[in-house]
Amino acid sequence: MVKRKKSKYRRKIEGKIGWIAVKILIFTIAKLPVHFLYSFGEKIGGAVPFFLRKRGRIVRENLHTALEKEKKKEEIEGIYQGFFREIGKGVAELIFLFGSLKKTRIIEMVTIEGRKNLDDALAKGKGVIGVSAHFGNFPLLCAKLVAEGYPLSAIVRRPRNKNLARLFTATSEDMGIGFIADKPRMNSAKRALGCLKRNNILFLLIDLNVSSGRGKVYVDFFGKTVPTPTSPVSLAIRTGSSILPMFIIRESYGRHKIIIEPLIDLEASDNQQRDITINIARLTKIIESYIRKYPTQWWWLHQRWRKAL
């Protein structure tokens, strides 16, 4: 009993310290000249493993789980270092852009490849399910599409820190991005269906573990069978919406490219559960292909293989 109280107290203190650190970071980045932004972000990102050693261990373990059979140890270490620099740049970029709501700059710094795929899908009038991953500066992908006039809502996990959650929600709404919390599940599903009914884009990230209950299937991801959400395919079957994989890639400092893939022609048969599993596996393989091509740009911090079979 005493141990449990101590644990709660520690989490509360850590949450407050974390929020203070975020506020200091936001204030510092907001005052930076643009030409210092990325070098500052790289330094902050590079320091993360020293302060958050557990996260550093998770990243290294994940890299070895996914890539040790095809890459040398020094290559994996290079990806490890590059990943943290990438995280630092992305966070600095978002704070700078979203904090001052620089929509014009977002439009200028991000290009779109495959816009016709999106326009053609929206022309059908049944909404678009944009399937992606914690890859690249994905909030910037949402901001770019909204800035270009595409109504978009994203289903995301709410941060545990209440202050951070409020900041995240407020900033998203200021940018015009619809925010749909993944819990409670029934409310999330209702809002997602409403988004598609309005012929909007519903943005989904499907590279996280599904904690419990229904709504998941086990599919291959880098040679391991992992639980993966079924929501994009289930929603598409129910609504007739098009599924378009979409990713954002950093090309250089301050330059990104969104790639919108052609719509996924869903495999369909009399066995709906089988169809869902096959189609989720196809989407997961597309995500894996992007990670293999741009390994420093995926979010290796998540314990993606923790519940692998």
C-alpha cells in the first residue's frame, strides 16, 4: 500500500517537472532566429538518451529487433543517433510553426506528391481514410493538408500529462485540425463516422499496439507478429470510404514532401474477418517499406514489439 502511494507521488512530481521542461523549451524555441532552429533541435534531440536512458534503451532494442538481420551494428548505431537528431528537429519545428500559427510558411515548406489521388478519392463523396504512422513530422502533414483547404480530423492518443493534452488539443484546433481522442472508443467511432460522412479526411496512425479488447488483428511487422488496429479497414467496409496511405518525408532542413499513395483496392470475400486481416497486413507492409527506406524518420520510441506473438 505504501509503495503504491509513493509511485503515484513520484508520477505526479515527474509530470510537473516534465511540464515545466516543456514550457521552458517552448519559450526558448519561440525566441530563436530561424537559422538556429534546426541546429538547436539536433542538439536537444541528441541529448535525449542521456536524460531519458530508458527510452534510449527501448530505441536501441527496437532497432535491433527490426534490423539486426540486415544491417551491421555500426549502421544501426548510426540510425540510433540520426533518429534522436530527427526527433529534436521535428519538435523544434512544430513548436516554432504551431506556436506562431505560420500557415503560410507551412504551405511553402511542404510539397505534395500524389494530390490527384486525394482529389479523385474525395470526388466520390464518401470521405477518405488517410492511413499513416508515427513517421516523419506527421503533425505537419495534417497542418499542410488543412492549410491547403482539405478538412481533416485525426484520431490520436491523448497525452497522459493533462497540461500537455490541453496544449496539444488547443494548438491542433487553432491550426484547424480536428482532434478525436481514441478513448472512449464509442465516442471516437461516432466522431470518425461523422467525419467521413461529411466527406472529410480521417487521419489514422496504425503503428501502435492495441492495448486490449476488440478492434485488432495480428500481422507481420519486420518478421514479428504484432497486434494492429483494424479501424481503417473496418471503417472503409462500413462507409465505402477510400483508404489512401500517406506519409511525410523530410528532404532537408525546413523542406518536407507529403506522398499520397494511390487508393488501396480492398480485398473482399464472404469472410469479412479474413479480409480485414489481409488488408491490414497490406497496409502494415506499406508502412514497413517507408521505414526501411527512411529508418531515422520512424518513431522508434514505442514498444511496438512488446506484445508480439
